[in-house]
Amino acid sequence: MKRWGLLTAGLYAAALVILTIPVIEAAFPNATRPDLAYSWWGYWVWIAFMTLCAVLLIVAPVRIAGGRDRSRRPLAITVVVTAFLLTMLVLGAIGSIGEVLGGESGTDGATFLVRLAALTVILWALWAAVLYWLTRSQTPRSAVRWGARSLFAGSVLELLVAVPSHIVVRHRDQCCAGIYTFVGLVTGISVMLLSFGPGVFFLFSERMSKIKQPAPSTGQTES
């Protein structure tokens, strides 16, 4: 089952790379060289980070499908990663709204990073507590599917904020307008694609289980 999990994560990474240029062109129609994103080290850090999240989200489904662990221990990783991704969605929405409102923080970069880190940790802890409480009475398989649905719903809501916000700020005659809303777009799209990972893996595993099942005997013998 591990190879199917890695294949699922690989397909996710490939989807992110393939969609990079179309998303940049849609967000910034006047961009002359959207392919330059592939030469930026930060882009590949993002791809690697999101791929790692995909792998971690599939840890529990792999154990469930393999039947090696019937406890809820593998769900701890799923809860932690799902909580962090939901935190990213909230921060993406906040950043998009903030850019629309045009608010200035009035603080230096170091202070901003400290406040952002503190807010991230607080939201992460809150989401983890909420997810643990909501899934504590569910079976491992149901909890994984519920977490994936939560990520999908959260990404849709975040995009409903980021997309119109990006349209608004792009019509402003300002330098670098749309950067924060673009981050919101990228986050929403990346998490939305990621939310399909556990479901795709379960489809792979269920299909393979059916293929490996022995054909039913007819109960007839040759005369």
C-alpha cells in the first residue's frame, strides 16, 4: 500500500507543477514570463512542503488499508497536519481581506513575523483541539474522510474570499498589488487539490483489493 500512497502524493505534486503557469497567467494576465517561477528556489520549497503534507495525510489511510494498525494513533498525524492546513487557509483569507482594506501594520518586518508566528501557533492549536474533539468518537476511516472534507470545504470558503479580493486589488494602480491575495489563491488551490488525496488513495486501495480477490469457484467439477 505504501507505493500507492507515494503515487498519490506524486500525482498531487505533478498537478501543482502543471497548474503553476495557468494560475499565474489567470492571476496576473500581464505577466510576461510566468515560467520564471520554476527557476525560483522558494517555489520548489513550497512544492516540497505541500508534497510532504500530502504524504503525511496519507499515513493514516495507508495503515488503515493495510490493516496493520487498528488504533487511532495514526490519526494524530492527520489531525496535526489538517489543523495546520486549515490555519493556512484562515491566514490566507485574513491576508486577502487585509490587502483589500489596504491596512498598514505600522511595524517593522521582525515584529510582523513574530506576530504572524504567534497567530499561526494559536490558530494551529485551536484547530487541532477542535478536530480532535470532533473526530474522537469516529472510526479511523471516517475521521480521515471527515478531515479531507473539512479541507475541501475550508479551501472553497477561502477561495470565495481570495478570488474577489484579488480582482479588487488588481484594479488598483499600485505597485505589487495582488501579492497577498495571490498567496491566498495559491493556498486555497493547493489545499483543495490536497483534500482529494485520501479519497484517491482509498479508491486505489479498494480497486487493488478487488483485483487481488480470488475468483469465486463455480462448484463444478470436470466430468
